[in-house]
Amino acid sequence: MKFKTNRNVVYNCQYHVVWCVKYRKKLLTGDIETRLKEILLDVATEIETEIVEMETDKDHIHLLISCDPQFGIHKVVKRMKGRSSRLLRSEFGILRSRLSSLWTNSYFVSTVGGASLEVIKQYIKDQQKV
């Protein structure tokens, strides 16, 4: 398991994140898909977040993100969706003409860990056993 650190926290926080194109329009192909991935990598570098894996389908994107818990996954997603929407809509006219905004307001996020929930529960229960 790989741990990271900031000034006062040692962490390994990984999240599976998914968000969709508004109205599930199948627009994430070709140059739009390529540019989206570039933008998201740029944002991740800027906010010191790691994209472990990333792949699109035509109407949504999946990411495996490792981020600082003090920054928060909600801020990571907000920055990624906001920047990518603004830049892609300015660079690709088809996105401006077909949608009032690129992404839906919502997203899916799930924590990803190395140990199962049952193992962690048992570890916590066993803390006072000698």
C-alpha cells in the first residue's frame, strides 16, 4: 500500500468517480475525448491529485483518483468538471450548440480500499484485546 503525506496527515485515499454528459449525449469521442483527458490530467497536476486510471465511454467518464482528504474529493470533482466543461465548450462548437452545459449536476463517488469492510470492522473490535 502506498501512503502519501502532507504537513500533518498520512493518507491513502482513493475514489472511483463517474460523471455523465448532460442528457447522456454520446459526445465523448475522438478529439473531444482526447482533449478531455488532457484537461483532467492538467487539473490533477495543478491540485496535486493523482489520476490512477481514467477512461471514457461515449456519454460518461470513469476515474480512479487519489487525493488529499483535507482538500476533498468534492473539490477535485468540482474543479475537473468546471474546467473541462468551460474549455471543451469553448474549443468545440458542437458542444455549445447541442447542450446548455456539458455535464450533469451530479456524480457518483465510492471509496476504494485495500482491506474489506469486515477486516476493518474486526481490526477495530480487536483493539483492546491483548
